[in-house]
Amino acid sequence: MSVLSLDTAAPVVGAAVQGGGSWQQRILRGADVALAEAMAELVQDQEISLVCVSVGPGAFTSLRVGVAAALGFAVARGIPVLPISSLHARALLVPKGPVLSILDGRKSKAYAQSFSDGAPVDLGLDLPPEQAIERAVEASGAGFLAVGEGAEVWREQIEAAGGSISSEPTQSPVVAMAEYAWKHRAQALSPQAVRLEYLRDADAKLPTPRA
């Protein structure tokens, strides 16, 4: 019995099987095809009993790719799903100490949340990066460690505020996610109960009906 974990919240897309193989690749387009191929190879001869997937925040299109793949796999096999925040997933990479988990939300905005010893100390928000860094300092002091794609994007600002950057800030958190999911498998949901967690409205809007 094992866990399949998927993360598509950032350009580095990843998949892993607990205690088995893992895959990650920076993909800007065509993540659905690459992810499907990686999943097929990873789950060969594996008895998967749980799927863990990051459900946001992150890029709208890529998030839907990962969640759709996770739910499709879970429904086909009749197994539950453990959804996890994309920010929490990255904080799992640094289980000790104060952490700023930060993703590039584009349009000069960041998705960010502070953690301490793996537990959240504030809410995940969509805000300008300088405000995200200020919140991290307020929450944890100047000695925090930043992880996530945004840590690389705003490296200079983070270091100027007294923070530091993890050794591989943009790596996929899927291996840590699989281990976390197994420990928290009692919290898993039916696939039908899983929802995406957006912090921002989609750019595309439905047309306004004519009078």
C-alpha cells in the first residue's frame, strides 16, 4: 500500500510514489501529457491506496491539470485523495524552523504563507512580494528560510530583509508530500469532495448577458 503524490502548482511539475520513484521537470506547456507519462511509469507494479495532490494556490491551468489527473486516477481505482495547499506542500521541504513559502503569482504578486516547524502561523494570501516578506519578518523574525519558486524570483529582497533561501527553492515537493499524506491518511477525502483553493479570481470572465 502506497501513496501517489502530484504537484503542478508551479513550473516545476512533479510526481512521486512513496518509497518508490519520483519525477520532476520544468514545464511551461504540455504538462498534462508529461505528467500522464510519468504517472504511468511510476505506478507500474505499485499498489496505490491514496493520492495526494496540491490544490492551490498556483497557476490556474496547471493546477487543474494536476487535480484532474489525481481525481481521475483516484476514481478509477476507488481510492481517496488527500488535498494539500501548494504553500504547505513546499513548507514540508523545511520541517524545522521559520519558513516563508512563496510562489510567483505573476503580475508582480506573490502567493505566500509563513510556517514554523511545519505548522502555519498565518494565512496564505495573494499580495505584493514586499508585503509577503514583511509578513514573514513579523511572523518569524529575520531568520526565516524561504522556499518555493518565489524565493528564487525575489531572492534579493528576501536576503535584504534578513531571510535566506533554501538550497533548492524551486524543487517539487512531491516526495515530502507522499510521506506527509501517509502519516495523515485518516484525513483523506472522497475524490468528489476535493476542491481547488484559488487565492485570486481567474482572468477569464464570462461575458455579460445582453439585455
